[in-house]
Amino acid sequence: MELTLEPIRVYRNKKTGRFMKGHPSPLKGKKWDDFLTKEQQQKILANLQAAPKPRHITAGWNKKAVMMITKEGKSLYFPSAEEAKRATGINAGNICSCCRGERKHAGGCEWYWYESNEWLNKKQEYYENQTCKENNEL
């Protein structure tokens, strides 16, 4: 009489409890009736047929308006850096870096946050320089 033991098959990770790769789920091939009651089945089907709930849109929740100052001193307003990217083709990350003061220019233009007064000061400096040049020419 020989004593043999069946090998223990480990289907789950001991630390996380998740199924290991390559091992089938214990419910594979079984029908709903084998592991769900009729009430549970009806509840699942009702939830699947119900209209989907509207999801909260998170895109653009942190957008900040930006101002573009061109070399000629013209200023353009954009509601966000992403909108500026779509309109000008300049990378939005470079625009934001310019607004934070990490870069001086992006796409040959200077960029500022609309809420800050830096762009107003820059525009004022440009107009003062223009009037000085005109007065010197006269």
C-alpha cells in the first residue's frame, strides 16, 4: 500500500489573493445558475439595461487663461494653453513653462497668465518704447 498525495495547485497569489497568470477562473465554464440566485441575475440584468449615468467631466477643470505678446507688441487672449496650442501650433507645455517663468519665449512670442499683471507691464513698456522712438524721429 503506497501513500500518494495530489499536488497542491496554487491558483491565487498568497500575498495579494489575485489569480495568477495562466490559471483559469474557478467560475469559467459555469452557468449563472450555478453560482448566482435568480434575484442576483435579475438585478445585474436590470443594471445593464438602465440608462448610463452621466459622468463628471474632468477635462479642462484646471485651465488658466493665457496672453500672447508678439514681437510687434500685439496681444492675443486665449482661454487656456491648450486652446492657444490649437490656434497657434505651439506646444502647450512650452506655453505653460513660459507663463511660469521657466522659459523666456515659446514660438517666438512671450506668454503670460491672464490673471497676472506682468503682461500689462510688458505691453506698457512696449508702448513707451514706441513713443520714445517716434519722439526721437521727430
